[in-house]
Amino acid sequence: MGRQLLLKKLRGTLMSRNIPKIVFLLFSILTSFYLFRSSFTAYFFQDDWFTIKISKVETLQEIWSFFIPRKDVIYYRPLGMQMPFFINRILFRQDSLWFHVVMFFTFLLNVFLVYVVLNQFIKSKLLSAIGSFFYSTSTLHFILFYWMATYSFVLGTTFYLLAFILFIRFTRGNRRCYWLSLGLFILGLLTNEMIITLPVVLFIFLIFYKGKKFVTWIIPYGAIGFVWFSARFIFFPIPAHGNYSIRAGFHLFSNLKTYLLWSFNWSEVLTEQMVHLFAFNYQLDAYPFVVSVTMVCFIAFMILLFLLPFILGIFNRKKQKLRLFIFCLLGYVISLSPVLFFTQHKFPYYLTISQIFWILGIISIIESTVKRKSTKNLFISIIAFLWILQAATTIEFNTKIHWAPRRADISREFITHAKERYERKPPDVIFIPDSSENRLALNDQDAFQVVFDNRRIETIYVLYDKRIQD
């Protein structure tokens, strides 16, 4: 009887300690679902059509072709692009809604894994849960939820986080976790190229927190990464030209500045129209509320997260926190390094991994800045309010003017009209009004060839033709 009472009391204590964490994780799920709710009805567009096209195979031998790098695209993501679209066609008959559902549940798994990673460095379960809330509501996910071709960034982050977590557990004595981590790293490389940075991050983690004891265990990660890198740049050269031109120069700092602003939940439109930090082109005169909220939140973040800790001298008093902050800064830049060299190609979804280090840095600052519990709760509440205000404002703004929802709607409109008009027999030629948005939404020739399962169908883009209006 006494033993049962003790177990009951222990269970109650554990539950009471975990309640804040569970509440925040559930709040993260509900809030992110609400913020990104409109994306669930988004239709296939742009690269989605190309990926559906190249993933439409019938035999095992053709499935193997997924893993042979293509020379006509810069990416190599067989587990992140071809395989998910192939599985979606087999299980759900290429239904866009089910793809969004799978995307969202993979994203929720990442939110939980972010909590686990944060908790390896921040011992407060509540702050780790708050950090996962920041990640789940980050506006970097906006394009990801609309554009199914970017699923590799979500799934790749899953493999990255699992490999990182298991490696940390390996350093604490669990040898089996090492081989699992290495295997997940390989799967990650087959999913998304951003995973190539993991060996460098693991090396820095060891130097900062474990000394030289486990450094030799990084060699297999580096060797596998080198083989992958050689294959992509030597044996299967990437088409690095146009928007994908790669070179070193001052644009590296410009790209880093843009990614930093996106990390604060800025809209892409604002960064594109920014003349300098507090001035924008006249196109944004119609959106004064968005600009005002962005500026107010940004200034507040600068004061609360950087100026105030600097004045209080928290890093001078706590060398351990300074070490963590430097680790976060290095992790952020290194995780972004594969795309910083692009001259004209940058998107927020490249932050799916880097944002984790960014948020870890923010949480560590919050933990160190204020010690009194009541004051800390107020401090956290203010930052959380500013974060969600900026995120909600940006997402609402993006929903109205961003190219992703716009092109998804254009694609749905043309495809729906074509299916109704050519229900019995599709023609050899389909005429579409000529515009860059129409071409991008339908990915030039791919959309109708996929929909009608006929690669001979030709889409002709014309300035005007009566047959379009029929």
C-alpha cells in the first residue's frame, strides 16, 4: 500500500513538472496550424510539376534511377523529392492535400526534435519548449507549407536533428547511437544537400564541449561528406550558372544580412524592397502596418536580446554562456554556408537548420539575462508576444501578396479549367495567356503533360487567343 502511494506521488510530481512543457508543445502545434492553415489547400505549382514528372516510374529499375544525380538540376534529393512524390502517387493518387498533411506531421516531429536538441544545452524544460514554439511559428516555414517540392528541407532537417541528438548521446556512453547517427547522416545527404554541414557542426560541438576525446569519430562523417561532395562536383557536375552562379565576394555579407532579417520573421517582400535598414521603396507605402510592426519588433528585439545583455555584462560574468553563444553563431553560419555563395539565389527555407542555432542562442540569452522568476516570466512573455506578433503579421501579409500562394492559385485555375474542358480527350496543344507568372506556375511544359499523362502535349503561351477564352 505504501509503495503504491509512493509511485502515485512520484507520477504526480513528474506530471506536474512536465505540464508546462506539454502545454507549450501543444500550443506550438495549434498556433502553427492556425498560422499556416491556408497552405493546406495550396495546389501543385512550379517545381512540383517537374518533380511529379521525374518521379513517375513503374519498375524497380526506374526507382533506382532516382539515386543517379541529374545533370540538368543543381540539387540531388532522391529521398526528399522523387521518393515522396512517388509514394504520394501510389498511396494518394497525387492528392495535394495528403502531401500537405504528411508535410505538417513531419514538421511537428521536427518541432519536438528541436525541443530535445535545445534541452541538451538549456536545462530548463520550459525554455526549451518555448524555443520549440519559436521554431514552430517561424515565418521561414511559409514557403515550405505551400510548395511541396521543398519537402526535402523538412525531411532533411528531421534526419539532421536525429543524427545530432544520437551523436550527443554517443558522447555520453551509448556506442550504438553512433552507427544510427552515421546512418541517418547518409539518409540526410540523400534527402537534402544542406545536411553536408553536419560533420563541421559536430566537430565544433566536440571542441567546445567534449575536448579532443571523440574527434577521430568525426572522420567517417567527413569521409562520407567528401565522397558526396566529389560526386556532385566532379563526376556529376552541377549546372552552376544563372541564378545558381557560385562565387566569393561581398554578396556573401549581403546574403547573410538577408538571412538574419528572415530569422527575425521579416517578410521576403520587405527585404527585397529595402533601400537601407529603415527605408523601403514606394511599393510598400500601401502596407504601413506591416512595415511599422516589423520595425518596432526588430528594434525591440535588438534592445532586449542584445543591448540589454551587453549592458548587464552577462557574457563577462558567465564564460559558459559566452561559449554557447559562440557555438550558436558558428552553427548558424556554417549551416547556411552552402547557399551563401549563390549570387542571386536565396530563400527563407534554407534556414530550417540554421534557425535552430539562432533560437538556441536566443533562449540562452533569455536564460542568462534575468534571474528573478517573476521578472523572467515577464521578460519571456514580452519576447514571445513580439515574436508571434511579427510572425502573424508577416504570414498574413505573405498570404496576400507572396508568389507561392499566387502561383498555386494560378496553377489550380488553369488545371481545373483544362480538366473540365478536355475531360474526354486532351488536345496536342493547349494555349495559355503568356506571362512569367503563368509560365512559372505551370512550370512551362510540365503541368499539362503530368495532368494528362502525355509528354507530347505542348503548352503554347500567347499574348491573346480566342481559344483560351472558350
